Amino acid sequence: MLLRLLVVGEAMRDEGVCVFFSVVIPTYNRRPILEKCLRALGHQQSSPLFSGYEVVVVDDGSIDGTVAWLRGEAFAHVKLFCQDHQGASAARNLGVERAIGDTIVFIDSDLVVTDIFLKSHAEALLQGQTELGSDSLFTYGRVINTANFDDPTSEPFKVTDFSAAYFATGNVAIARHWLIKAGLFDAGFQLYGWEDLELGVRLKKLGLRLIKCPAAVGYHWHPAFSLEQIPRLIDIEIQRGRMGVLFYQKHPTWEVRMMIQMTWIHRLLWGGLTIGGLLNERTMAPLLRWLIAQGKPQLALEVARIFLNWYNVKGVYAAYGERGGMKGEG
């Protein structure tokens, strides 16, 4: 199969239709891990399946010196664009508008990729196009979560890294014209969450097919869980709830309600598991602290998700109430 792809790729290049990637990266106050992200992208293996690539970094109003630092560095392939703090949706849209590539790769600025990352996306894209007879598809790479800042790519794949999302911008490649046809990201999603999955709904309506690409691996770095992170994580869940309601208002389907946890099922599930909120960040702090002390911060985070999900469900219903109430919905 690979030999066949190489032959087809050579023919495409001879015809002047070989893929050129634009890797679009929105960033906001992530300078340390952004450096690792960009250095990894600067060492991509070449392939006859793509003619080249650029890295389009869009700074979303960082206040940690990211812009000055980037302008003083010499990263291969990187182009920098800046905007006031408007959120990831607006930043990605600006990146797509300024990109020169025919194929867009979205990753986050805390993702560190391997040297065969773009090559793997190119292979999967071409294989999908060969099988479908069109480019009505996108490739979705593997994302592995890690707290190892010094050597993020050493982390193995875990069950908790599995994702069933249809379109998630942590690691995805798609022909630019499909993004334009779908209308790009909705910049109304200014808080955390759902802007990529909402675009995914529109892409699905256009008939695009998801092609899994596990060889295109990205290692998503985040600091190991600690109790100090809990207030921020709670705020993220509340933001996710508010943006979930916006998602539902744009696409009022049962599938979206399940995704954003706006159902009686989720109320019963997380309300029951937290005993109506009695199990929360305060009452569970001793257990979480003990798990962290035992060297199990990831397990502590999974336990904390019990009350974090309850905050999310409450946030969804509170936001929907602010926008007119449930009006008898379940």
C-alpha cells in the first residue's frame, strides 16, 4: 500500500497537485511548551506525498512575552500573526485566512509531534482520496496526554487517551476549501469548548468522512494534576457548559444534547455520583491529596472528574435558563 501511495504521490507532484500543508496553531500564554511544539514541527521528514509546509502561529493576545520571543527566534517554516484576545475560534479563522497551503492541519500549541507527523497525515489523506475517489474527508491523528515536559514523546498510549470525537482540532488535517465552504469556526465561541465539534457538525452535513490516522501522533502536554488547579478546572467546566448551550442552539438535536450533557440522564448520573453535590472539591480534597501523594495524579484527576462533570451539567442548565429556560425539555 505504501509503495502504491508513493507512486501516486509522485504522479500528483508531476501534475502540480501535490499537497502543501499549513499547520495552524492558535496560542495564548503558552511560551514554554510552544517552543517544544515549534521545534518538533521544524524537523519533519520529507515525503513525495507533500511538497512542503508552513507553520502559521496566531497569537491570541498573549501577555507572557510570546510575541517578542517569537520575533526574536528563527524557527523553520514559522509565520506569526497576532490578534487581540478573541478566543481560539477567531485565531484559527485568521490562521486559515492567512495560510497559503491547500491543506490545513490544526494542532494546539501544547502539542509535541513526531518527525513523521505530516508524512503520516499525507499518507492517510492520499489513501482516503484513492479509496473514496474524492477529497471529501479529513484525517484525525492520535493525541496522547502527558505531564512529562522534559520528554513528552516518551508517554505511551493509554485507554484514557481514546477519543470518539468526529472533528477535534487537537490533531486534524483537512482540505482548506472544505473549511471555507463550511464557513470556518463560529467566532461566537469565545469561551472554552465545542467550537471544533460545532464545525464538525457542519462538515458532516457536507458529507465529509473521518479517516483515523494513528501514525500521526501528537503528545498533548499539561502539568500533572494538583489541588491548586481545581478552581480553574471548575471554571473551565462552567465555560464549557455555556458554550455547550450555544452549540445546542445552533444544532438543537438529541445528539448534541448528549454531547453537552444536557439530559436527564446526565443529571441523574452526576447528581447521583456526587450525592447532589455533597461530594465536591472540598469534601474530596483529602482523598485527592492522598492519591497525589501516592504518585497517582492522573487517577486523582479522574476521581475529580466526578464533581467536575456535575459542575458542567449545572453550568449547562444554568446557561440555558439564562437564554430562556428549558420550556419543558428533559
